[in-house]
Amino acid sequence: MNITVIGTGYVGLVTGTCLADIGNEVLCLDLDPAKIAILNAGEVPIYEPGLKELIARNREAGRLRFTTDIALSVAHAEVQLIAVGTPPDEDGSADMRHVLAAAQAIGQHMTGFKLVVTKSTVPVGTGERIRVTMASALDERGIAPAQHDFTVASNPEFLKEGAAIEDFMRPERIIVGTEPGPRGERAKDMLRQLYAPFNRNHERVLYMEVKAAEFTKYAANAMLATRISFMNELANLAGAVGVDIEQVRKGIGSDPRIGYSFLYPGTGYGGSCFPKDVQALIRTAAFHGHRLRVLEAVEAVNESQKSVLVDKIVARFGADLTGRTFAVWGLAFKPNTDDMRQAPSRTVLCALLERGARIVAHDPVAMPEARRALAEDLAGRPGLLDLVRYAGTPMEATMAADALIVLTEWQAFKSPNFTALKAALKSPIIFDGRNIYQPALREQGFEYHAIGR
């Protein structure tokens, strides 16, 4: 099939590349000429394991192209996938400007039938807003409503950063929301054909109404965020009553009704999805006169959890950290990505810097993004940025540091040479924000602070 993907951010780039890899002719549109130039030069503006190689293979095969030409992208395919960003607006609701601009552009340039599919995470009711926007664009062109030849569908993504290619190629489920009537049936047939390669083992597509598909995406992320905040609450209590939360995690995770996923305590969730999607769902509820009290608590717990490690550091060293140097391992919000959006490390580092501490940080891929993010967070206070240095290796970061702080659970951090680490640190103190080590380190002479351990 010919496929157009609008937006070459995380979702759009992974989606377009994977669809090309199974044989489709994919044209990716982005209005940022610098980003398209990077992609056409064979580089990738984001970090995702395996993505650069997959893009190169499909560009060489001629199945994957990138453009800034809107008219070309609309003409390329009947299937138009909208995968643009929906960042949080000032009130926490999803900013729909880019989604609706994409819909308007399709309406302005289409000359035949179009199936417009939202891959972006969008509030319930967005499908109807897209329909109205496209109809308005066609009306402005003098095309009568009876000749409006398009249908709208929802096909939300469920990609985990760091494992996005695997998630796309071997999906647990594919959610497809379509409109009622003949055009909706046509959309089902087209998307059934598109996703046929993923259904040979068993049927993975779940068909539903457009609004239900939109709601499902938010509900899924809200549930996962809830599990994380719930476990962080329990971990904080476990620390207070002298219980090892890891034993509790195994105990409750063994119940098949609960399972082990997303039950790891730490310094809170971050990234581009959970924070904004929880906020957007809360705002959607408020718009309709409802309160989602559980999700309000989830959001509050997560914000406070980002400061738990700071509180432990202050309790150990005092509020004034002037003259102290802390090694930091991990800056991205999770491993296998360079994404710094809403990363807990930003909260931790800013809090320590404001108390006078010096930071020597290492992350395998996220240091360039971290520099940009911290410059944004500390705008107007350049003196604090001068207190941050970046190390080329994990061990280099620890040299003569007062303590090590672990903020991201990269594989490279999980089994260090503890003898060398102990010798490198000024004091053998570890603040483990991801619980990747064991309390038995205390028997090796380390002062070990973790989350609920």
C-alpha cells in the first residue's frame, strides 16, 4: 500500500519506518526542513535502538522517503496517518493545533478518497473535530458536502521508548476505531489489509468506535501510571516501617491478577506520554463535569516522588550542599532513549544545584539532550549550569565524588566493579533511585540508600 505519515517525531518515524519495512511505500511529511534534511542525509534526530539502521535499509530500497511538500504527501496515498505532537497546553489539556492543521491540509489538497487515521494520542472526540475541520476545508474549496469523500479512524500507538520497533513489529494488540456506515467499513477493510502481516499467528486487531479507541489509549497509559505511583507510595511506607519493598513486589506480582509489570518503585515516571496523558484525561473529565480523583492522586504522588531522593540526600548531608560533588548515573527518563521530557533527573539535579552542589553526570546517550534541558530549566541562572560537568564514562563521573546517585537503570550501570567504585568515591555512599542494587552492598562497606529498601 501507499502510506503517508504526517509528522516525523518519535511515533511518526517509527511507524513510517516499520510500515515501509513490511513492504509499503511510505512518504513521511514534516514541516521542519532541518529535520527532513537530517533524515535525508541518513541521520536520525532521535535515539531508538535499531531505528537508524532500519531507516537506512528502507531508504536504500526506495520504500521510505521524507518530504516537506504537503501537496505531494496528500497525493501520495489514500491512507493518511497523523502522527504529530500533542504537547500539554497551559492548562494541562492536549494541544490539538498540529493535529487539526494536518487535517486542514489534507482537506485543502485532497482530490480523491482519503482515510485519515490518528496515530497521535488525542482526547476523546478528536475524530469529530478532524471531520469538521476537513469538511470546512472542502467547503472553502467549493466542494459540496455530498462530494466530501473521506472517513476518519483512530489507530493509537502503544510503543515503549527503547523497544518501539519490537512493539510495532510484534504488537500485543492493534486498536482500530472507525466511523459507522459504509465509509467506516471501507476504513476497516483498508486497515485490515495494512495490518494483515501482523495477524498471521492470531488476530490482534480490536475494532471499536472512534471515541472508544481514543479513550482506550488514555486509559491504558493512566492505568500504567497508576501502578507506578501506587508502588511508589507503598515503597515510601515500606521504608518508614522497615520493610524491603522488593520482597513485597515479588509477593504481590506473583498474583496473576496483578502481575509484575510497572511495579518497580523509583523516582517517578517521566517521558512524553504518561505525564501529559494523565493530565489530559483529568482535564477531559473536568470539561465534562467529572473529577478523576484517583488520577489526581497519581499525578500528585508522581510529582512528590521526584523529590524523594533529594530528601534522602539532604537528610544525609544537610540542606547546604556547597562544596559537595555528586556523581550522577543516568539522565534520560528511562534506559534506551535520549528523551529528557519530564525526566525525574531534571528535578533532582536542579534541586541539588540550587543547594550549591556540583554535579558530574554520565548517560550513555542522553547527555546532549540533558544539556539542552538543563539550560532550559535553569534559564536566567547561568551560574548554576557552571556547576554541571559531563563525564565520558560512568567511573570517570565518580572520581572523588561525595556520593553516587543512580537515576536511570541503564544495563551498563547494573553490575559495576564495586571495588573500583568504592575506591573512586570520596565516601562509599550510593543513592539508588531505581533500586538496581541490593541492600547487601552495606555488608561490603557501602552506605546504601534506596527507595523502600
